[in-house]
Amino acid sequence: MIRRQMSLVSLALAGVLALSGCVAGAEPAPAETPADAESATDTATCTGFNDVATITANADAGLRDGRMATQEQQGWYRLATRVLDGVPTRGEGEVSDATAALKRVAPAVDLGAMGTTAIGSAEWDSAVQELSDVCAAAGVEMAIEMYTGG
């Protein structure tokens, strides 16, 4: 009996949910304008870089606090170059240009390859500051998440 009631309630709920999206006279959502697409891509670029900054800041904190060796920090840096390489850009404009410059400073290091990157260099820091500035001008907040050491 309870199973039958639950089945009926489930069917009734499914019917209500199906009909709730069918409203006569509802206007379709406005199409995305080119300005919206530009802003969304700049937003995706800037927020995508937040992951790179999170990786490098936590690797730096781990090394500074003695929780990891330089070799591990450099491994995290190599990962950060691959994440940076995957950050999307729209191919034009200040945000895209600053991101491309950063990618030239620290190109993606192949998985399994050893070596160091330019992350942490004066050239890297300058390129990061430029990207941060143009993202702020585009109205996108740059942020990192610290999760080591606490």
C-alpha cells in the first residue's frame, strides 16, 4: 500500500515539475550580445588564472614553512604551467594579451619532464601584475585559496 502511494506521489510530482516549465506566453531568454561574450571570456580567463595563482602560492607557502622541498615546489610549478596553458582566452584585448605574455614567460612543461620554470622570477611577477591589473579593469576579482599549513 505504501509503495503504491509513493509511486502515485512520485508521478504527481514529476507531472507538476514537467508542467512548471511550460508557461504560455513566456518570453525566451535574450540572446547573448557580443559584449556579453567578450566579458564572459575575460571573466573565464581571469578566474582560470586564479587556479594557477592558488597552486603557486600554496607551493611557495609549503616551501617557506618547511613542509616541502624545492623539488616538490618545482613539481607544483610545472603543474601550474600546464593549468595556465589551458586557461582560455578570446584571442584579442588586454586580458588575452596579458595572458599570452604570461604563457610566454612560463610555457607549459610536459607531464613527466623535469626542470624549472620561470614562475617566481621578476619577469613572472611583472606579467602576473599586468594580468591582475587588466582583470581588475575588466571588473574581475583575482583571488587565491590558501590550503596549506593550517
